Amino acid sequence: MKAVVLVGGEGTRLRPLTYDLPKPMVPICGKPFAQYQMELIKKHGINEVIFSLGYKWNSFEDYFKEGSNLGMKIHYVVEESPLGTAGAIKNVEDYIDNDAFLVFNGDILSEMDLTDIINFHKQKKSKSTIVLTPVDNPCIYGVVELDENQRIEMFTEKPKPEDVRSNQINAGLYVLEPEILNRMERGVNYSIERQIFPAMLEEGEPMYGYKYPDYWMDIGNPFKYLSANQDMLLGKMKHNPGLVNGIHKGKNVTIADGVTLEKPVWIGDDVIIKEGAKIIGPAVINKGCKIGESTTVEKALLWENTELGSGCSLNSCLVGRGCKVGDGVSIGELAVIGSGVTIEDGTCIESGGKV
Ligand code: GDD
Ligand code: MG
């Protein structure tokens, strides 16, 4: 079986971080998010992956190359302009054979049992199987209604709150039979959620929903992306023990006397933390960062090679790579600082601010 990973979106809700890296390549505890998805795919014995790309596609190829590091074969199919979630699948048709195939949204962190999902698809003789997860706020997702045999009766993408009749949403993984490709023309923009699934249901095609009960996170906005990093440390994933009782220190880390580290804290290679600094977890400080004297980093995420001056206060914020933050700067909750930004001494960046 082959897996297609949809990674062509522009990651607008994660800007300005996604001006530097496409959403699936943003780091989670030192590794690009997409690598976690690749490891899950590989764990279930699938060795051939097709990346369906557009925006900043070179970052994927630069990192994963032809896949041999992971023991996989990776193909890269690039769109000239976005073809939508279904047009992007049609665009990789040359790599699909007569077997069912998997399609992943490229921004979902989960521990789905792909083997069980594929077996379910076959047992049900389903034409399209959608993995489902329960959420509290379904109207920002694709909402799915099932009958008592888990057959899908209705799929509504981002419905109005008054039209929501189910808390089960599209979790961003499908098993598809290849004939779905006959529903589309090459080079035309189609949405699988708004056009293809509703049309298949209208025509009575058998589609089933597989209920996935465990950890699930769409990393598409600053809150959720920060939460995914923190959840990883807090051990919220079943197969990942996290760092609940600990502090991860990479190689060549220098921590001065009188530094407070409140677990869980993840510190990458070559990080320098100066006297009197406080790192309050769950916090992630990627490699090469420098934290100045008496600076507090609380529940925040710093990408690589960012330098913070002295006496700064960072609270639950996200800072890109290679930033230079002056002395006495404060950065509020869920503020997002893009890569390469310089912030002058004494600046106050309010909660939710974007720089
Ligand atoms: N190649 C390609 N081309 N990929 C695309 C395109 C495109 O034109 N448009 C979107 N994608 C990719 C994105 O990169 C992302 O990985 C995935 O398709 C889904 O797009 P998002 O923009 O993240 O959609 P969403 O989060 O609003 O909604 C989708 O995911 C939800 C689960 O998180 C839908 O599938 C919902 O139904 C679902 O509930
Ligand atoms: Mg998404």
C-alpha cells in the first residue's frame, strides 16, 4: 500500500512562522512535524510515500531526500498552483496502482493504528474510509454523521454551529479506493471535503467512519502547534513516554549556576543559558539558542539559534529561528515572532501579537 501526504497548503494560520518553513516542516521537539507522520507510516509497514506539494516544497526534498534515511521511497509531486485537497490527489495519479491507498492531511499529530484502519476498510468493503475523532468544537472541521454500522450518512465541511449534529470530525486520514480518481480531471481544483465526499454519499457509495479515540492534534494554529510541543513533553501520547519527570538536554549545553529549570523542559544541542535565567516547562528551546541573564521563558517555544537578551520575560509564545531579542523584552501569550526578526531593547509584545 502507498501513502499520499497532502502538504501543499500555505499554513496561513501559522504565519509568520510559515513564511520561513511550510507548516508540516515546523519542528516539534527538534524534529520536523512531518517526520513523526513518516515514522508512523513506516511503523505500519508502508514504505512508499508520495508528497503532494506546492508551497515551499524544496524544504521537504532538502530534508527527506529520496527517503533512504528512513528506509522509505519518497516521491515529490509539485503543483504549479494549489489544486485543492482532491485535485492534489488526482495530480499524483501516476503513482497510484490498483490497490487502495492512504491519504494524510499533512498537519495531524496522532498515533493512529493504520493497520487496524486498513483492515476495517477492507472488512466493510468501503469505497472511502474516513478516520474520525471526537472534538468539542466541530464547526471548524469536517463533521461526519454515522449510522449504527458506522456507515457515513453525511459529511459537512465547516458547518454553521446550528447545523452541527455530531461531534465526530474528519481526523485527516482516508483510505481510498483508486476509482475515486475517475471523479476528477487533472489540473482542476477540487476539494475532497466539499465536493468529492458529498457527491459520493449522494450517489450511495459505501463510505465508513473509523472512530479513533486517542491523541489527536491538528497543528494548524499557534495555540495548537504550541500545545502539540507541550503535549509531547507532558506524555499525553500513548506510545511516547514524554518527559513528565524530566529535562532533556542535548549535547554541549551550557547552563550557568543559579538557573532554574522547571520540568518538563526540552533543550537542544549547543544551547547556552546564563545566570539567573528561569525556564518553566513545558518549554522547548531548540538547538543553538542563547538565553540571557535573569530572563524567564515560561511554557514557550523557541526555534533554532534564537538569542534572548537579559531580563526578558516570555510567556507561552512562539519565536522563530535566528531571532535577536534585546534586553528587557516581554512577549505575551500566543504571540508569534517570525524567523530572523530583531526586537529592540525594552519592547513589549502583547498577547496574540504577530511580528
Ligand atoms: N497539495 C495540496 N494542494 N495540499 C493541500 C492543498 C492544495 O491545494 N490545500 C490544502 N492542502 C493540504 C494542507 O497542507 C493540509 O495538510 C491539508 O491539505 C488540510 O488542509 P488544511 O488547510 O489544514 O485544512 P483544515 O485543517 O482547515 O481542514 C481539514 O482538516 C481537518 C482536520 O484537521 C479538512 O480535511 C477537515 O475536514 C478536517 O476535519
Ligand atoms: Mg489543518
